[in-house]
Amino acid sequence: MCTGAGIASVDTVTAPIDPTTTAAWSRLSALRDSFQPDLRGWFSADADRVRDLTRTVGDLHVDLSKNLVTPEVLDALIDLAGETGVRERFAEMLRGAHLNTSEDRAVLHTALRRPAGAEPALVVDGQQVDHDVHEVLDRLSAFADRVRSGEWRGVTGKKVTTVVNIGIGGSDLGPVMVYEALLPYADAGIRARFVSNIDPTDIAQKTADLDPETTLFIVASKTFTTLETLTNARLARDWLWEKLAAAGAIDDTDAARTDAVAHHFVAVSTALDKVAAFGIDPANAFGFWDWVGGRYSVDSAIGLSLAITLGPDAFRELLAGFHTVDEHVASTPVEQNVPVLMGLLNVWYTNFLGAQSHAVLPYAQQLHRFAAYLQQLTMESNGKSVRWDGTPVTTDTGEVFWGEPGTNGQHAFYQLIHQGTRLIPADFIAFVNPAYPLADDGRDVHGLFLANFLAQTKALAFGKTAEEVEAEGTTGALVAARTFPGNRPTTSIFAPSLTPAVLGQLIALYEHITFTQGTIWGINSFDQWGVELGKQLALQIAPAIEGDDDALAAQDASTAALLAYYRDHRA
Ligand code: F6P
């Protein structure tokens, strides 16, 4: 199946179908031309609308009824999935086809959450995938247990109380998001911190109050070449040596330093040779494979910080949650297939109704990093202008994903969603039961919180007419200011509680929404060439920052002027 460097032979995968040439696209265009959004009218004319547009996947109850769709639009979208081969492409992904054509790789994050002993065993490109995945998972779990129980000790014999994950992009955003979301499950007295930015402020502040004797660093990098991560790892190593020496815990010898690293550094990477070259004992390294994209890797060994802080059982529950949605997406007809339907709705909004962004609004403070996580997942995946065979896309692609938890967002940007001129489809995510059931003067605070979730989706859908405003006694110009147009589309995702399994389901839901959209657009959602140029230029510009005049002279006028400003103002 491998074809070497460059774009893989497209005959190994289905060639992209131009969605704009399909009959479904023509129908959708015609429907769009006469489209009159009318959620009030649709709800009053159809008593079954909510029932007909509510779906479940795992523990997720997904109400699609407040979306701007009629049965005709939905039918055409479902046909679009059929004509562009969405389900076939899911099947190709799951069997290990090289869907990542530009890197000629399989795309197998779904294999990371297959249960042990799943039949038939997955063998891809000669690799016993299930075997290898579970071997690493078992090692990782055993290591996590050793740290949690205190069997693993620092160089001075103390138990680990803080793990610091050093990584960036997919080697950071997934772990930090899940850690924050599942913090109530952190039951071993071990907390995590996450260092990602090459801005030295990040590591300086995150280590400032740490005790080196009780700190374990996890260097998490798929490639183990990432500038930010390797720089921070070296800074962390220097910090460890310096602090331990200052405390009299180690002496000034290479042997003592090596011993300190062996006790306080572990790594996660696909490049175990580079891990060893950094000085980390390969016995303390956990691998994964090039068929796991960085933004799809939180369920690989990249989740080591989670297995340590939340426990291996919680980590496995998270994986089981992912798998629930993988099975759903693979075996459910499009009409009932939640990720595919949500991806289709996003295509409707992006390509037919002119939406440029998509808000994700969790009514769960624990999900305060969810939107940041989704930004990499969705925008690094689908922010592309060429298709998987190298030809230009034929329509707009990846929308901008953004968001903040409610109710904070209500007091910040919701104004624009309610009354602005732009169409912003939004996903609301909420949980029936809170992690912290608190009462205010006898009132359940979580209940009040949920009332806001329900109120917002209702206001967005149905608005408030001028007549309703006037009926409240408002007159003149204020009537228009107080009118809400409604017909602002939302999807409500409700689940009983934010458990590890439910979080896994949520993440997998968005992974598959992203893949659905990428497939329709003909995009390879698994490469990220767009981040390369900036990385190369930073390396070229760094010498100019450090005083190299030739490097300065090689810059364009604007960059040179900014460098001159830097030199003039440097303290
Ligand atoms: O720069 C983008 C990227 O390659 C992401 O896709 C990836 O998640 C991140 O950098 C970190 O890469 P690594 O895990 O190899 O350090």
C-alpha cells in the first residue's frame, strides 16, 4: 500500500468526488434559493419536529430541531453524504487505508480505542495494530499505577505530587482539556500542569512554586523535533538540576544529573530513538505510531498525564466512550448517524447559508478548554484549499470554530449571535448532573445554570417579535433595538453527567463531524502543511534576533523594520 514520499497513489483510496457536481448539491442550491427560515412556523406546524430531529449516540442526547432545516433540506443533505461516499470513507479509515495521502499514512486513531480482543484483529501494513496498542496501554497503565501508588519515587525518595506535561498542539490541547474536564476524578493527590508555549513565561510561571523532588516531567511530542517542546524540555531539565543541586539533593556530577533525569523525566513519542538521545531512559518512554495525527492523539500514550492523575481506569473509560461513537458512526445509517448529520448541517450552513464560523458553547465550566481543543481538531484538519489528490477545492471549506463556556459567554459575545448580522450556528453542550452540587439559599445553582442553557437556545431559535416587544409597553426606536430576529440555529447536546466515558463520546463526535465535512469537501483532514512555513521562517529569522546582520539584511522591509525596532528597544 505504501507508495513512498509524496502524494500516495489515489487508487489506494477513493478519489475525491466534487460535491458541487452532485445531484444533491443542485437540490440544496435550489432549496437555498427559496429558503425562508421559520423556526416558529416549523415548530407550530409540526408537533413531531422535536421527536423527528432528536438523535442519541451513547449517552449523548442530541436535539437538532432548532437547526435551520426542513425535511427537504435534510433529505438532500443525506443524499449528499451518499453521493460523496461518506460512509464508504469511514469504512476505509477504519480498515487502515492510507487516507492521509500527502504523508502516505493510514489514519487509525479509532484503533487506539478498540477493546482488547476485538474481532477480527486489525492488521495494517503488516502491523498487528490491536496487539501493539494494548501493549502500550498496559505499560502505560502499569506505570501510572506505580506513580499513583508512590512506588515510583523521585531521586530523593519522595512520591510524585505534580506531573508537568511538556508538549504543544495535539500533545497539549487534548491532555489539558481532558484534565480540566475530569478534574473531579483526580483521586491520587497528583495534580497536572501543562507547559506548551515557547514564551519562557509559560515554564517560568508553571514551575515557580514546584518542588523538584516531587515533580515528574512528561515530554510529549509525536515527532520529538518540535522546537517549543524540546526547548521547554531542556529548560525543565536545567531547572531540575539547578533546584536539586541548590537543595543539596544531587551533587555536581554527570552521573547524578543522569540519575535525576531518570527519576523525573519520562516521554511519549513515535520517535523513541530521539527520546533516548535526549537522555530519557527508553524504559520510561511510551510509543505511538505515525498513523495517529497529533490532534487525534489524546487517546494514545499522549494521555499519560491523564492516566496518572485520573487513573488508568478512568483513562480506559474515556477510550471506551470514544469507541461507542466509533461503532455508531461505522454502523448507523446516515439518517440516524449523529456525527454525519452534524457534519452535514455544518456543510449546509457553510456552503449554502454563508456561515463563516461555528460556536461551541459548553454549559460546563469543566469544558473551558473544549473550544481551544476543537480549534486544532477542526481547523488544522479542514483549513485546506486543496483536495486529497492535490487539486483545488471546489467550494468553501473549514469554518472558524470558537467558543467559551456559558454563562460567561452570555456576558461577552452572545449579543452578536442574537442580534448581529452574521449567521453563527452554535452547539450548546450541557449535563444534567453537576460535579459540584451547591445550593444558594436553598436553590440548586446547577439548575439555574441549566435554565440559562435552555433560555439561550430558546431565545436564539424563536427570538422576540416587535409585537411582543410593544406588548410589554416599549415604543418608538427602542422597539427595533429590543427585537430578536430568532432563526439562529443551535444544536443542543445533553448528557446525564460529565464522566470519562461521556467526554470520550463528545470528543469522538467532533472528530467524526470533522471527518464528515472533510470528506464532502474532498480534503485530507489529517495533514497540516500550513504550519510548516512559519516554522521554517522562525528558524531563519532567529539569527537576526540574535544579532546576525546578514540574516537581518535577508529580510523583507517590514520584517527588517520590526527587527530594528526590537534591537533598538531591547533592555
Ligand atoms: O505544528 C503543528 C503540529 O505538527 C501539530 O499537528 C502537532 O499536534 C503539534 O505540532 C505538536 O507536534 P509534536 O507532537 O510532534 O511535538
